[in-house]
Amino acid sequence: MDKILVVDDEKGVCHSFKKVLGRQGYDVIVAHDGIEAIEKSGQEHPSIVVMDVSMPKMDGLETLQKLKAKYPDLIIIMMTAHSTSDKAITAMKYGAYDYLTKPFDNTQLISLIEKAVIDKNMSTPVTFDEAGDEGGDRIIGKSMAMLEIYKKIGQVAGSDVTVLIRGETGTGKELVARAIYHNSNRAGKPFLPVNCSAIPEALLESELFGHEKGAFTGAETRKIGKFEQCNTGTMFLDEIGDMPLPLQAKWLRVLQDGCFQRLGGKDLIKTDVRIIAATNQNLETRKDEGAFRDDLYWRLNVVNIFIPPLRERKEDIGGLVQYFIQKFNREMGKNVKGAAPGLLGEFQNYRWPGNIRELQGIIQSGMVVCQKDILTTEDCGWPPMRESLTGAHDIEKLLSDAASILLENGGTNLYKEGVDSFERLLVKRALELSKQNQVSAAKLLGISRNTLRSKIEGE
């Protein structure tokens, strides 16, 4: 019979656990604070501990750390009524098996206990920097989807495994990469972000791996590339899906053995760099189209973290709005207390094609003109002009009407012509709206500048 130690300062909670888990055949013992939990762990030798984060005398996180130091194989499940990213990540950092947010139902608890009994081992990651990156940005969200991401960060941060972060533009992929870095053994070493779509293809290899003197016209001296500069640190490769095919082969070798050659060089250089990559593209489709190497795909896709779009975690909008208001209060010297209920309601009904980055821009714009202590729809210029076209139903109707007209007129190569024509119109209109600025047009379309350039050149 598996022995379970339940640790909570509320006696009613402990009694409830004892009753529920006792029915499942578990031997349940209880403790009401961290000090008692450590004592009973030594006396009773439980195989699983279920423990609250907030407790008197010694909080759950400190107790967790002491228990894992004494009993590394002890399975510990943390629980709290107030889920935050730093607590979830730190709990996983100290070796927690999982993290439950109150209230949870008995079925969820029993299922997790049964899984924990089977799984006896888990990796142990490192610590979460509450301040986030040097700009002070943090991952915000208490939804179940975000809690799972915090857990995954905590689980993978302590190793040097390659991580692939996926999600739409503006979901916060770099923030997740930085959270992994700040929780890793390489924290304090270099963290170097590289946007693969922002550097022209002809310069990308030289930027990443450097070049020797005379490697090409204008190479008057040796240049040390970013990968070599980042030795012992972490490199974040953003928009990895836009990396040119010839360079993908070189990256495959880097991921396999950490070796590379400078452009025009013969010496094999070995460095120690952890790779975290990110993309907003469907790499499986890119792979099938021959635009992304199969072997590189499998080498990158060791651990996959998917960040859901904001429209799929709208319960986080309120917290994000308040966070951005506080952020811009500090930057602008204002004292806005919050957002009007009407504005929050409008935000909840919007689809957020630009995700968190779009929300941040709207709050920043509203804060500039806000003269009261409450942010309103008038301050933010809400709703946006394009709102009428952002709903899935409206877009589907427009496309449906266009498809009907095409099918009625008929044609020999109808499918290809229709798709190609629509793509050309999208590109043309995006360039018009952005006044021929390719970077802005690419952002509007949700693709990289390299992808946009190839579509323009292919016309």
C-alpha cells in the first residue's frame, strides 16, 4: 500500500484528503506545516507528498526544497489557490512532480496520484528569475494552458536539451526562451537572440559562424560569429523556419556535435552552446514542401513547447491588461488604477490576431492619452477599424462568396489559379497598406520578410 503525506495548514482540507484517498486504498498521514512535514517524512517514509504552497512556520516551496535535498526520489505534488508563473516554475525547479491549482475535483487528484505512483522519476530543473529579462517583462497568465507551460519550463531548464518553442506571432516565444535560460545552469552566461528572418540570407551564415579574411569581397579581417561569441551560453534562434536550406545542413552539424567552420575557413571549431529555437510556421508543412530538412526537424524537435494564441486563453486577458497598465504607469509616471469593465468586455470579444504584442500596443497607446485613473475605450480608440473583418464567421463568408463566383465561372486549372490569385492580392494589399515597407507588410501577413520577398520575386 502506497503511503501518502498530505501537508496543509487547514485541518478540513487534510480530513477531506484522508477520506478521498483512503477510499482508493492509500494509507494517508497528515501534517499541518513544513516543519511537521519534514519530521513525518523521516518517521513515516511516504512515497508521495501532496503539499500546499502557503503554510505557517515554513512555506511549501522551502519545505519542498528541504525534502528533495533529503529524499531525492520522493514524489511531491504542490497545490495552491493562487497560481503564478514564478511559483509554478520554482516548484518544478525544486523537483516537484506536478502542480495543482485549487479548486480541483477528486477525479483530477486521484488520476494524478495514480500517475505519480507509476512514474517514479522526474528531471530536476533550476530557478525562475521573477524579473524576467533585462527589460523587466514577465510571462503573465494563470490559465491551465499557461500553467502547463510553466511546468514544462521547470522540467527542461536544468538540462541542455534543445527546445523548440512554437506559436503565433506575438504570443511571447522569446519570453519563454528567456525563462528557460534564467532557470538554467547557464544563467549569467551569454543569452543571444538571433532572428533568422531579419538578417539577409547572404549575410546570415557570416553573422552566425563568422568568416576568415578574404572569404568574400569586402572581408578584410577575420570576424567572430555570434555562435562563437555565445560559447558556454544560450542562443535563441527565432523564426528558425525561415533559415535557408544550405545553412540548415551546417546547423544540423552544430546540433549534433557543436562543431562548425567559419566561412572561408578550414579549421573545425568546437563550442558549447545551448540552442532554443522558435517558429510561428508549420514546420511539418515546410518539411513536406522541401523547404525544411527532415533531419534538422527531428534534431530540433526534442522538446516542444506550444504557446496558445491569446484568443484561446482569454481568461488571462485581465491579468495582462493590469500588468501592462502597471508597466506603463512606471514608464510614463502615471497612476492609472485599471481598465473600465466595458473595455475589458470588448477585449474579451476580440480575436487578437496580433496576440499579446497587439494587446500591449493598444494599452500603451491608450495610456499615452489617458487623463483619468481608469483606462477606457475612448482612450484606446476601441474597437479597431478592422474589427468587422477579424471574426472567423465574416472571413469565412467572404471567402465562401468568392469561391462560389470562381466555381460558377469554371476553368481548367481553377484551384491553383484561385489560390495563386488570392495570395497575390493579399501580398499586394499588404504592401499598399504598409506603404511598400516589406518588414511591416510581412508582419501584417504573419510571415517572415524572406518569405514575403520570395513571393514578390515569384510573381
